Amino acid sequence: MKSNPPEWHKSSYSDGSGGDCLEVNDTHPTHIPVRDSKAPHGPTLAFRRQSWSMFVEDLKLG
């Protein structure tokens, strides 16, 4: 059986000119992989779901 490629989503805060883009893959059951969209084959960081959620909530609060 062939597996589906990961689904990456660009941040809504990414700049529209193609720079400063962060992408996340929220399909993994326990971790959130994060990468630079300008280097899709480069390294990724993986955060535990709870840690990523807390980080995003803190960003929303300013």
C-alpha cells in the first residue's frame, strides 16, 4: 500500500511575497513537524502536540 505524502500548511501570518514562511503538518498523531517553506527538503523541527498548542496560544495572546 502506498502512503500519502505529508500535508503541509503555510502559516496564515506568512508574508504574501513568498518570504518568511512557516509550514506545519498537523496529521501526525503525537507531534507537529514544522519547516521553512523556502527549504522544503531541509530540516524540520518536531514539537509535541501539547507544546505546539501552548506556543500557538501564547502567540495569539501577544
